[in-house]
Amino acid sequence: MSIPRILATDKALVLIDALRKTHGPLMFHQSGGCCDGSQPMCFADGEFKTGNSDVCLGIVGGCKFYMAADQFEYWKHTQLTLDVTPGRGSSFSLEIPLGVRFYIQSKIFSEQELDNISPLLTEN
């Protein structure tokens, strides 16, 4: 059985569904820093242009979740869980006007899990 690299809490899934009803198909991107640190950001699908410096960790809540490749180098040994917390983040992420923000929890993969991690998704 393949171990997913990205998961979501029930609260995150409810918020994703609500945002999808308003904005249509969605995507996530987590950068390696600068203005928004490494906060996951939610965009209308295709609104954030990904490139060769991004990897797709998988699908979460029906949305592709991308991360900057240099950030992934630090996180590749961890399983990430997308969650939601009250508070206003400082980004352009779609949830910000609702007074909440997405954030990431992480867990280091065990040796056994490392042998069974889902591969990164590739673009066709």
C-alpha cells in the first residue's frame, strides 16, 4: 500500500469544499519562503503558474498540492497534513477573507513508510 505524502484534516476538507463552490477547481502551492514563509496557499486552479522548480506531492481534497523543489528537499522525509486554524494569514490564499488560514503539520516517515511513499505526480 502506497503512503500518501499529503493528507488533510476534516476541517481542511470542509473548507476546500466551500472554497471550491465559490471559486471552482482549486490548487495548492507551498513556497520556500519570502513574504508568506512556507505557508500553503490555495488558488483557483491554474491561477498560480508552476514550473520546473515545483513538484506535485499529490492530490488533497481533490486538489493538486505543489511545493517548491528546494522546500521539498527539506520536507521529503515527512508526511504533511493540511489543516486550518483561525486567524488571518498574510497571503493571497483564497481562505484569508474568511478569517482562517491553511497550515501544515508534519510527521517524519518511519523507515518502513519511506519504502512505500507515493511517487511525486508528474505533469502530462
